[in-house]
Amino acid sequence: MSSGPGYAYSSRRVMRALANFNGRKLLVSWGLMTAYGMALLGTGIFLAAAMTQDDVSFGDDGWTVAVGFYMFAIFTMVATNYAALRDRREGTSEQHESLPADSRVRSGGLVLATAWPFIAATVLLGVVTAVTAVWLVVPSGVQLMAVIQTMVFVATLGTLGVALATWVPNPFVAPVVAFALFIVQTPEAPAGWHVVFPLAHLGSVYLAGWHTIYLLGLTLIFAGIALVRSGARRWAVAGLLVGSVAVGVSLAVMTTQVCSGSTCLF
Amino acid sequence: MVWWAPAIALGLSVILVAVRRGEGVTLTAQATAILMAMSVGFALDDPSYELVAPSPSSLLHRRRWRVLVIVPPTAVAWMALVWWQGPSDSEETWVLAAMFAGLVGLSLGVAGAAGRRSRGRGGPVVAPIILVALILSSALPPRWRPMPMGDVPGGWSALYIRWWSVAVVGVLMLLVSSRDPARRRVLRAR
């Protein structure tokens, strides 16, 4: 009768170990290497402008940093998807089925491994923000919220990569989604529904906070979708429900408050 | 033979053209060209790469058949999509065709080189490399862009030359990466 809690404890330990193992592999994978390159390219263009031009500001010229980290998030999705498809690619699914750690534990390890790219993005963006604050000017509240949203977006797309691999185990799907995210643009005429775009830049701290909650909700939904593939567990279903509520409430708040008349806070 | 990637790309391209028909022919044609070129790289993916490596049929021979089976139908499908959109300028159509050729060449070259290092599974790295190449190209000033998606100094001829150069580089990469691995080892042993 005591095997239940013991098994749960052992599963959590194995999941953590798998998350650390997969996370470390992710950090040095070709996908993340490309992601670092994109982030450094965007940051480098901004720093070069700051060194060679006068009146450079984070608000007007920092978009290259934002685009660099947007690409970081996209390549994180490609990398997590590639990592999650490893078993299928190498033909080791059946061998791993024979291990004591079941598929739920392995999926959990993959989802938790996205914490590593998230930490990498947080450290890199933290350094860029700190350097900007010391060198140029302290970013405003809205700009800081945009930085936080970009960090969360890395985790959102990381979990999306795992979810895609578990439900559509095809190596061409993640690149297509990456391409779609690459070419998608917010339409020029502002409208309330534009808040659904992942990096919609909202002009008030309050709404930007709700947009961060929206991204966190999406992250929970993608993580839940990835986990329920191998059998619904209470915490996976709870994550899905909490994520759905967060997305629903945040979208309701943002769409009703972002535009008043013809003026929108983008 | 890997048909699913070109099939997915064709399906999405048809939807894209149907949705955007009549507005922005160039942008839609470029998007469908990138999508279909990314899928062509999967044609060289070969799960039996190691098993058939010692067979009398060389790597180049096997890859040549895969390219011949996948590339012509994909090119015909893409041209049909462009024709469906109804481009107004024939010069622009030929430049778009050169861009498609360049992207397909690059896709095959990257897939060939990556497949040689990953036991015949180079397809998944094609799309990220094409995207990175396009981003890096766009980050350069127009006169230095090797893969221009818009106007560059020199007009149509500059666009032709650059995209056909990309195609040639891609094909050369494919040919170099398709040398017989076993033959190389014998020469080294001498």
C-alpha cells in the first residue's frame, strides 16, 4: 500500500533528472546555437547603433533586440521539437517503453527541459537590459513588461515544440509553424483582436501585465496538451484548465480595454 | 520515398494562394516558394542510409533518383500556383522562378551536407538554415544581399544572377556531399 507515494516520489526524481539531462542537451543543440546567434545579431545591431549614433533609445531602436529574441523563441521551438522527436527518429520508442519510467514521466521531463532555454533567454535579456539601463537610460515600465513578455514567450514556444512533437510527430511541422511565426505580421490598422499576437506591444503596464498572463496561460495549455497525450493526470488536466481560464480572462480584459473609439493602446 | 513533406507544403501553399488570391502576388509566390523548397530537402532523407551504403549503387546515384522523383513535380506544382495567382509581369515571374530554383538548390545542398553527417536524416535542419540565410541576407545592405527578397541595385539582372548563383552553390554542395563515403576511406588508406 505504500508503493503509491514511493512511486510518485521516484517519478518526480526521474522527471527532474530527465529534465536536467534534456535541458543541458538542448542548450548546446544546433537549434539553440542558432537561437543564440539570432539574439546576439539583434543585440549587436542595437549596440552598434548606440555606439555610432547619438540619441539612440531603447524605445525607438531596441526593436532589433526584440526581433532577435523573437527569433530565439522560434528556434527554441524548433530545438525542443527536434529533441522530443529523438525517440521516433532513432527508432528507440519501443526500447524506452520497457523502462521503469513511463511515457508520462518522459514527456514531463521534456516539457520541464524547456526551463533551460527560458533561463538562458532570461540571463541574456537581463544582461542586455542592465547594460542598456547603465549605459543609455533606465527602460520604462512598459518596456520592462515587453522584456518579461519576451522571456515568457521563449517558454511558450518551447512547450509548443514539445506539444507538436507529441501530437503531430512529423519533423516538417515545427519548421512550417516557425515559418508561419516568422512571416506573420500585425495588420497595420489597429484593432482590439490584435492582442492575440504573441508579442503585441501594449502601451500600458496594466494591459502588458494581462498580456504576460495570456502568454503564461498559453504555456500551461501547451504543456498540458503535451502531457495528456500519454494519459491524463490530475496535474496535467489542472494545468490545462488553469491555462484556459488565464487565456480566456486575459483576452476578455485586453480586447475590451485596449481600444476606445478609434484609439488603441498599441 | 518521403512524399509527406512536399504534400503538406503543397496543401498549405494552395490554401495560402486561395486566401490571398489577387493581392500581393510577389509576397504569396515568395512564401509558397520558401515553403515548398523547405519540403524538398526531406526528399534526401533515407532511413536505410547505412544499410544500403555498401550496395553497388552509389550515394550519388541513389540521391539523383530521389531528386528526379521529387523536384520536377514540386516545380510544376509551384509554377501552377504562380500561374493561378495571375502575375502581371512576365519578367517578375522569371525572377520568382529563379528564386524558387535558388531556394530548391540550397535546400538540396543543405540536406545533402547535413544528411552525410547525420546518417541520412538531413531534412529537419533545412528549414532553419534557409530561414537563417534569409534573415542574414536581409540584415545586409541591399547591394550585398546574396538572397534578395526585394529590389536590389542592378535590377532584374542582378536578381537573376544572385538567385541562380545560390542554386549553383546548392547543387555543388549536393554533389560534393554525395561522393561515395566508402571510396573516400579507401583513398585515405593508401
